[in-house]
Amino acid sequence: MQKILSISIFVILLGTFSSFGQEKKPVLLTAKDTIKRDIINPLAPAKAAFFSAILPGLGQAYNKKYWKIPLVYGGIGAGVYYFSLNNTKYQKYRDAYKRRLAGYNDDEFQYLDNSRLVTGQRFYQRNRDLSMMVIIGFYVLNIIDANIDAHLMQFNVNDNLTFRPDVFQNEIDNKHNLGLTLNYQF
């Protein structure tokens, strides 16, 4: 029993002396780099434009601008709706005019003469063509928007580079002067 007690006291003293012999390591202060550089992908605008060309709105989803997708489909959908409506009316007027030239007068436009039927055809054909231009315009605008938005996402807009108006008082005549300052902080 005495042997176990003496061994345990020896171990305790050994552990105590060894703990006194350890030095505390000095704490090193390291400065972190405050400038965070984002990796710029030069192909991101082309990729966004390609996605929008394949499926309208996909480039906006790639850029994470989800609120623009309903605008794209709303514009294209309105163009498709009016194209379909004007094309249907154009076909009705054209068929009625062709039947008149063939000698039949039993269509739904019995109250119109031939010149009015031609005028109606031209009106709806013009509106149909304008609707197709709206569809193409929204499609192209969708591609351009995705490309420009991807370019602007890579643009540096932090507070180290500012362009702001500056109002200062002239020391000679105490009038206020307005100027523009360009500030760049390193």
C-alpha cells in the first residue's frame, strides 16, 4: 500500500513540476487583408447571353435577377397574343375578300364593300407585323439585358472609389462653391 501511495505522490509531483516548466506561447497578431478580390469570370457575360438566346429568361436566372423573368415572358407573351389575334382577323378579312372575288357574298362581312375588306386586311396585317417586331424586340432585349447585367455584376462598386458632389465655402468672399470630387482610397 505504501508503495502505491509513494508512486502516486511521485506521479503527481512530476506532473506539477512539468507543468511549471512549460512556457506560454506568445500570441501573434496577424493582419487580415481587408481588400476582398472577387474572381472575375470574363466568359460570364457571353454565357448569360447564350443562355438567354436558348431560353428567354434563363440568362436572368443565371445572373440571379429572378424578378426580370416575368417581365421577359410578359413582353413576349403579349406580343404572341396580339400576333395571334391580328393574324386571325387578317385571315378572316382575306378569306372574305377572296370569296367576294370568286362571286360569293355569304360571309360575315356582308355589310362591307371590297375596298373596306382590303383596308381591313392591311390594318390587321400591319398590326400582325408590328406584333412580330415586339416579340423579336423583347427577345433581343432579353439577350442584351442578360449580357449587360453579367458585365455590371463584375464592376467594382465599393466605397474606395467614389464620385460625389462637394460644397465648400470660398475663403475670399465667403460664398459657397459647388464642385465634384473624385476620391480613390488605397
